Amino acid sequence: MVRSGVRECVHHGSVIVLGPAGEVVTVHGDTRRPIMPRSSNKPVQALGMLRCGLDVPDDADLALICASHNGEPEHVDRATALLAKHGLSPDDLLCPPDYPVHEGSRNELLASGGTANRISMNCSGKHAGMLATCVQRGWPTTSYTDPSHPLQVTIRDTLAELAEEPIAHTAVDGCGAPLFSVSLYGLARAFGKLARAEPGSDLRRVADAMRAHPHLVAGTGREDTLLMNAVPGLLCKAGAEGVHAAALPDGRAVALKIADGAQRARMPVIVGALRALGVSTPALEELAEEPVRGGGRRVGSVRLLPNVF
């Protein structure tokens, strides 16, 4: 990170870039060590729901199930409607109450006398999808976040299959759902398979839903929305603590983890990795540096170190 022409700090991390057949193109750091992908697991979690038999006719709903959304009205209304279709309400969600990520939506909620609530939480779409799956299968809805629940067993097995490696750890994610751990190599492999899957398959449906509805996957000003709008056909999903994964339609894929968990370092690295794969659009180039501000104006940027790729 550079402020007023002076390097103020450096973020370290690991990144892997794969070719269309899953071959390693570039690797920096330890990409074989298990990490916690956090919300980068969401596309695979959604695939697990489909494999359990989730019937979700609207791909916009499927995109929201994959989301770490802003809590903007479109996100909240769609998550609420998805629950209502299955005789449920926000009270059935097991994610914790939270405020919208989107500043304007948060201010509107507060101005109306609202407080932190479960449906505004950025993972409410995923949790609504999990509940919908349970209702459709006749499974318990009060224990859907238990790792031994049949829904979570299928999600775990689906991630292990796509990553081509066993689940290293099972933890609890910030939203309360099980968090299954794989390596960056495995995460990149999984994204490559989703992006290049055959049309009509469940894998391809998840990828296409996200690519068709990037605003539902994240929201105004968010990384995934900006990236998928900037690069036609790109599939990507950020995760907490500095994780990001992406794939192009032919299966070329990227996965990264910023060691100190700094979110601001993700975008320069993933843009650099996409450049290494030959991707270049004017909109992508505008995302290559994260602005650093001082006194309300831009005085520097978070940028990729030279010669990384």
C-alpha cells in the first residue's frame, strides 16, 4: 500500500492460477495447505443444495443463494420471498442478526427505527436456500446448520469431489453454517469445473446464475459485482479474511488468500492473476488498484508489487 508516494505497508499471501485443464500456470506461496474458503464456498454449497433436490425455478433466486449480499432492498425482498414460498419467515433463519453491508440501506433501516436482523445479514440468501432444501426434502429445519445434517453432508461431499481432495477441517463460519476447509489448489479446481461445466448440468446452472445476476451475488460497489460486470463470462466469489476465487468460461481459474486477512488486498491480486491469464478489459484495468484516501481525497493506492505475475 502506497500513501503519498511512500510504501506504508505490504500484504503477503498465496495465489494459484490454473489453466483450462486444471494445470498449474502460476503459483506463489503455499497453495496446498488447507485454508478456510469462507464465502468462496457458496457456489459449491448451492450446488450441494441442487444435488439434494432443491427445486428453485428462478435463477435469480439461485444467484442470491450464492450471495454475500449487501442487504439492499432487492436482496432482502428476494430472500424474504424465497422463505415465504416455503412457509417460512426470517425467524427461521439460523444466521445471526446483522445490519446491511450497504451504507445507504443501513441508514434507511436505522432511520425507520429498524435494528440488526437476520434477513439483512449478508448470508441470508444462502440460509434461505438451505431452509428451502430442507422443506422440500422433509428434513429438519431447526438443525440445518449441524454438520451431520444430510444437507451439510452432501455439501461437504460435493466440495471434496470438486476440489479433488478430502475436507481437511470442519469449522463454524461467521454465519453459523458449517465451514469446510480445502486448499487454494482445490478451491481453484472447483471453480474451474463450475465455470466450464456442460450446459444443462447443475454445475453450469450455478455458474450461469451468478454470471447472469452479479448484483444479487454481492451488490452496489462490491468486488464480485464489479468483476463479473468487467469481464464477460467471469465467475467469482469473495470470502472473508482475504479469500477470493474466480474462473473463466474455459475453466482457467484463480484462488488466493491474503495472509493477514486484509480485504483491500484481494482486488489488485485477482486482477493481476486475470491479467496473467490474458484477460484485459478497460473496466478490469480500472479495478487494478484500490484507492487510499487522505483528507477525503485519493493520495495513493493498494497495488500489486511489480513482477508478481
